[in-house]
Amino acid sequence: PPAATAAPSRAKLPLGIVFSTALFCGEGAAAAVLCLSYGHSDDRFWLALTVFFVLCPSVLVQLTLIFVHRDLSRDRPLVLLMHLLQLGPVIRCMEALVVYFWSGKEEEPYVTITRKRRLRKGYEVEMEQEVGHSVRRLATHRNAFKRMAVIQAFLGSTPQLTLQLYISILEKYVPAARAVLMGICLVSVTYGALVCNILAIQVKYDDYKVQLRPLAFLCIVLWRSLEISTRVAVLVLFSTVFKHWIIPIALANLLVVFFLPWVQFWRSGTRLPDNIEKNFSRVGTVVVLCAFTLLYASINMFCWSAVQLKLADRDLIDKSQNWGRLAVYYMARLAENTALVILWYFFKTDVYENICTPLLVVQLLLGYCLGIYFMLLFFQYLHPCRQLFRHNVADFLHCVCCRRHLPGTPLHLQAPHEPGVRHSIV
């Protein structure tokens, strides 16, 4: 391989931080306008649910930003006040922009040296970079906002999108404020799923400098938007007909995925990881892990989480590229969506008399299948670390088709991993 290169790292414009803050503020403002209309029309139930799906994830976002930046042990009353006012992302975004614009104005000593590998034209290039104070502070802000984007997307935007779509179908009317809120929620959820993919790649391939190409970015956006929008539409349509059955179905989806990592952890017989936070007690560690598992279950209810939770590992995720789990998830989810939408079709009410329901059923199922197609396209051709796969999607499909001819052959698809600078999913 080529010789290692050394270069000082440069601060990059924190566009992701600005975009996450804009989504957070936009969703809150759109929800506030919609709540005013609910208040004028005396729809107290819809008003309460809309406010709940805004405030609950907002509180979790503030706690996440405080946790990542460790502000409880520092004297920063203004920042804590902004978090109490639910405006923490705004002050954090301003801090990140100030750090970026002041970086490079004067020479600063580097804090540490990072060594990464970059894949170029079939071979690896070892890179060595000096990380200064500004770059390190911006990296902390970016890590915090990535986690914020995921929490906002799947604990706030997804339930909000589901609720507002349900109200729109019942009322047969979509006011401008509700349409804007649903549009922002869909963008937020898609962006949160995109961040999940990026975090999964960074954690699994910790020694490599990962950068998505524009075509890979577009492929993930199409995959996630189709997957999530069709899933939400199917759940909403089913809930309009079977109002009492949707709750146990949603709880079953949530609880199965929530308890599965804990059952695997208890069966392994290992101890709880002690690297979550050194000042946490055992109870505090369990609370953080339960919150993280709840987020993991919420993601998997609407889309593939891109990682498998493994509480026995110090990084909390399984770094193997398990195509079998991916196939089982999408097959089960496609079967569930098909069953729910067919039940809705046979028991639908007169609300849908002006809609071509057979065409809608076909569109929803084809939309989900198209999302799966873009997912396979990404892993087969556009994954930034696809050269490191011992087996790809085509190999897995070939093995499945030929399994009857090769009985008893186990399939181990492990992505290579070498020790280096470690990322934490928490």
C-alpha cells in the first residue's frame, strides 16, 4: 500500500448541524400553528396528541445534547437555561457556527493524531491527520446532532406524521398547516434514517475514512423515503378500519424488538458495559440502555435500523454484516404490510368511496418493494466499503437459491474489523 500521508485536518462547514436545527425549529413552528387551529376548532384530543409528540421528543433531545456535551459538570447557566426553554439545538448550532468561523484565524496546537484508511481504486491508503481544538469541538457537536436527528425522527416526527395523516383521512381535508407539518416530518424521518446508515457504517468500519458519494446518498434517500412512507400509510389505513387492533399490533412490534436484545444479553451471561458514562451508577447505566433500546425498537417499527443491538459488546452493536437478518426483516415486514393492507381493503368503510382502492393497494406494495430494490442496489454497488465485504448481496442470494444443493453449509458473512479509534453508538 502507499505510504501514510500526514496533513492537518481542516474544519468543515457544519451543514448537518444547521439542517438538523432547521428541521427541529420548523417542525415545532408548524406544530404550533396547527395547534392554534385545533384550539379554534375545539379539537382538544388532537391538540393534546400533537403537543405530546412535539414536547416528548424535544425533552429527550435536550437531555441528549446535555449528555454528549457533559454540561451538568460545567458552569454554563445560559446554555442550561436554553435547554430548559427547549431551545438547546439553537444555541448549540450557534456555538458550532462560531467555532467554525473562528477556526483557522490563528494557529492552534493539535490535540491528537488520527490514523484512518481510505479506499481508493481497489487499494487502501493510510492517512494521518492532526486534529486541532476547533475540529475536535466541531466533531463533538456533529456527534451530538446526529443522535439528536435520530431521536427527533423516530420518537417525534414519525408518530406525528402518522397522527396527522390519520386525522386527514378521517376529516377528508388537509389544511395548509397540516400539510406543511407532514412534509417536514417526512423529511425529518428520511434524514434520521440516513443518519442511521452513516452511523452504522462509521461504527462497523471504524478504521476507515467513510464518505458517501452523491449517487449513494440519493439511493439511500429513495430507499428510506419509500420504505417509511409506505409503512406509515399502511398503518394509518389499517387503523382507520381496525381502531382497537392497531394498538396491540404496534405494541407487539415495539416490545418484541425491545426485549430481544435484552434476552440475548441475559442468555450470554456477560456483565453490563461500563463505558457508557464513568459517573453513572448501575441503575443509571440500565436506564440509558433501556432508553437506547426503546429508540432502537421505534426505528425498527418503521424501517430497518441498519445495525443490530448487542448489549454484551462495549460498542453496543453487532459489527457483522448479517444478510440473513436483513432478509428476514424485510420479508417479515413485507408480509405484515401485505396482510394489513389486504385486511383494510376487504373491511374498508365509505370514507374511501372516491378512491380507487385496488390501485392504492398495488401502489403501496410496489412502493415498499421499490424501496427494497434501492436498498439492494445500495449494498451491491454503492456502499462506500463494499470492497471489504467477503460476500455481497448477490452472493447471499446465490447461496439461498443453491442451498438445496449444498445442505448443511453454514453462511458466515462477517465484515472485516480491525482495532483502531473507536466510535460509540451512544
